[in-house]
Amino acid sequence: MLLTLGITNYSLLPKYFIPLFKADFPNGLVYTLEKAGHYILEDEPEMIAVLIDSVCLPEMRRK
């Protein structure tokens, strides 16, 4: 499980949402994006592509 969250997200406040995510998914990975808000795909498309390639695709290939 991967959570990518923009630090300036005012809908899902990181200080509240990250602990909730970690409580529900203790083995989940959390990546915070310093230059992103709520729309991370618009704000940091290159970084999202890197995260998918490096984190999600290898996990999917193992299954």
C-alpha cells in the first residue's frame, strides 16, 4: 500500500491523515510531496511516475 500526499493539501491534512493511514496500514509506505497540494498528479506528475515505477510495479510483478 502506498500513500502519496501533498504537504500543502488542505482537504486531507497530512498531520491528521498520515497517522490514520499508518494505523490502518502499518506496513504501508508514505511519501510526502513538498511541492504538492491536493492534486498531486497535476502538481508533481514526474515524481508520481517515479513512485509508481519504483514502488508499485515491482510489488505488482511479484504477485
